[in-house]
Amino acid sequence: MLDAKPSTPRSASSTTHRRAGKPKSRKGCVTCKIRHVKCDEAKPECNQCIRSGRKCDGYTDSSQRELQEQIKRDIPRQTWQINSDQRLVLVPGSREERQYVHVFCTQATHTLSGFFPSDFWTRFLPQLSHRYPTIRHAVSAVGAVYEKQLLPATSDSTNVEQFTLQQYNKAIQSFLGQMSAPQTVGIDLVLVTCLLFVCLETLRSKNSRALDHIQSGVQILAARLKEKKITINNEFDRELLNTFGRLNIQTCLFGRGIQPLDINPEKSTLAMSEEGLTFDNISQAREALTSLQCRALVFIRSVGSRSGITYDDVYAQQIKEQQAFEAEHYTWRAAFDRLRKRSSKTTGISDPRAPLALLIDYNTSLVWLLNCIFQEESHFDNFTSHFEEIVRLAENILELSPETESKPDAEQFSLDPGVLAHIYWTAHKCRNPLIRRRAIKALARCPTRQGMWFRPLIVQVASKIVETEEAAQCTLPVEERKVAEKDRVYEALIYPDNHQRPCPVEFWFKPDSVNGDFESRRVDVSW
């Protein structure tokens, strides 16, 4: 059959290769037959095997097909009896612990960092959970409560709650053991445990406890930086620094004082010219903005509360500082705009929502900075274009996101406040009636949880603020409603752990004048 002639003539360039001289030998060694290479048939071992460093398995008169059949017959077949708890690799912990560690590694880690990929969550933490009992117990507790809250169809609520508390207690006991013998464990492991406790308490809506853990972790980090025992050149340290830096900002959004934490000590400012600053990737841009926000918020808080302060009380040095921070914001924006013009493959932008989220952070930080020395809430009216950009960016993010209402499994929980906090803040501080309504509409489409922000509640609080401020204008067309200074809600205090129905919220007004005293009014918000 091999010698059959083709039905059409072949060209000279495709001449059939024929074996010259003698027919193909079938007396080669077993090894060469398996490899389908020509054997020189030297004995006791062929030179082909010797040259290639292989073991020559000798000779047989069997044909290639017979040889392959013989190999198949000689391979022993093992019967595996798989049960629900059998593992090919031994993993520490009980079956239930391993189950929820798996949930954490496969479900939670991909959402905890928001729109930004993170080796810290997806690689470092899973590895640490296999090595350290404290981390394993904390990870399994987070995995259990994550599944209970965000994947409710797959979990038994009562059993999961009992397991979560059990693992939390084990993690705490192990953590206390570490603290009693700090020489046996690195301080970074303590910080990782602290971070997991923040995750757990946030998911359980125990925001006060989460804030306590954040402040403890920031204090440890600040001491480490002062002693120069942590460096941004180490990837693990850098992830820890920036994660706690963003959490430090969140404590400020919940009314607690922000602690000074220079997360980028080698490049503490962005004071260089707009043309001189460049970012190699989006991670660098995010780290630079986080550092800038932390330092700017320390300045904002240093200016003082709104109570009893006037423009004349602000020292000239503080004006200079404000201008310097403003310039740094513009420098960052120019460098970031240049970064966005490059290919996403070279900038590390794996999620198109990531750069939009950073721009929302930027606008929020800049508007807050430029209003911190003014008492009048009406001063925010000068930044309508920034508020409009925040809402537009949020709407673009939502267009790129899965629909949370139709697909509950698409809801995400991240430690970062994401867009929830910033859209809520915009709906509160922007008194343009059309833009703030767009903000509330966008807010209602966001994931249920981002950071310590709980969407169902803050949507209703934002709506109540608008209703209260516009009460005197309710007969006018929406676009004509201009809120007077005396009707504006300066602050809306939602107590961190208060998810009652209805939820009591304190609205603060200045009904007499901007230099007058605050008046507090309790409002019950149904949600």
C-alpha cells in the first residue's frame, strides 16, 4: 500500500522518498521503538541510547504494535476509592476549615482588592494560610462569612455562624500567643492577621471593631516605618503599606482621626513638574495617589473642625500647604493622563474600571482639599464640574460591571470603599438637583458592600438628605431647586454598627449663620 502510485503525477520537488537497499528493520531495541527513532542495533546496548543518555531496554522480536500492546498490559491499574474528604495533597486543618479556605482562595481573594489585581490576596495569603494556624483560622472564618453573606444559596446560615465564631476565637487565641512571643513570628504576620480581622468584622457589619483593627495596624506600620524596618522595595511590604494606607483613609470617612502614615517615604511628594512625573503602570499611579490622599487628609484635619473657625483663623502657612497639595494633585492627574494614553498591555490595566475608579478618588480628594478652609457649604457649589465628572465616571463603571440585581453572585465585597463612598458623598455635597439625583440613581445600582459602606442604607440616607434640604422648594420644578445655606445638611452621622430599621441618623445644620452653632436633628431613615 505504501508503494501505490498516486493518481496524479508529482512535481520534481515533491519526489517520494523511498527506502534504499533493504527493507525497514524491526530488530531495534525496545527504547528506540518507543521513541520512533532508528536503532543501530548494537549489543548489549545500542549506541543511540548511550549517546542520548537513556537506558537501553534491550531487544525483542515483537512488532511496534505488539510492543505497545504489551506495555499497556504490563501497566498495573489501580482502583481509587474517592470520598468527600480525600485529598491528593495534604492540607492542614479540618475538612470544614479546608472547605472555607478554598472558598476564600477561589471566591473572596479575587474581589477583596476591588478593580485592581493583587498578588497579596491571590498568592501571598493562600500560601500563608497553609503555613500558619492563625492565618488559616482567620482565612477560613472570612471564607465562611463571605459565602454566607454573598453566596447565601450555598450555605446553612446557623452552622456557618457557629463555625465563623469558632474559627475567629481560634485565630484570636493563636494571635495572642504570637503577641506573647513576638520573637517567634514576624511583625508582618501580625499585620496580615490584623487585616483579616478587618475583613471579618466588616463583613459581619461590626464596623467599630473593624475601625479599631485598622487603627491598631496603622500604628504598628507607623512604628515600623519610623524604625526603617519596612521597605517599599519588598513587594509584600509594599502591598501591606498601601492596603493599610487606603484603610487609613476610610477611617477618616467614618469620623475617626486619620493617623500620619507616609506609605511612600522615598517619594513623599509629587512636587516635581507635571512633565517630570511618570508612572510605569497603574499600580504606581494608585500608590502615589494613596500617599497623596493620606498626607492631604492629615492636612485637612489639621485645619480644624468647622466649629468656631473662620477664614481669618487659617494661617498663611496653611494656605501655602493647601496650594502645594493642590499642585501635587494636578501633577498626579497630568502623569496619569499620559499613562492612560499608552497600551493597557504595558500599563497593567487588566480591568477598564480601574482607571475610572482612580479618577473618582482624585476628584473627591481634590474637592475636599479645596473646601477644607471654608465654613460655607455653599462653597461646594463652585465644583459642579468635578461632581459631574465623579457621577459620569461612576456611571461608566456601572456600565462595565455585571448587573447586581439580576445576578446576585456578581455582587462584590472589597476592603476599599470603591465607588459607594464617593457617590454618596457627591449626592450629599453637590446641590445641583439634577447631578445629585443621577448620583443617587447610580448609587442604587452599586454592589451591596464596598468597604464599610452598605448600599441599601446609604441610598436611603442620601435620599433623605435631598428631601430634607429641598423641603422648602418642593413645589418648584426639580431643576430650579436651589438649597439655601440654612437648610443644608453639613453632616449626616450614621453610627458605624447601627443597621436598625429604621436607622437613626443625626443631621447637623447651621440655621442661624455659618459662624453660629450647629443644630443637631435626629432623623429616622427607613431602608
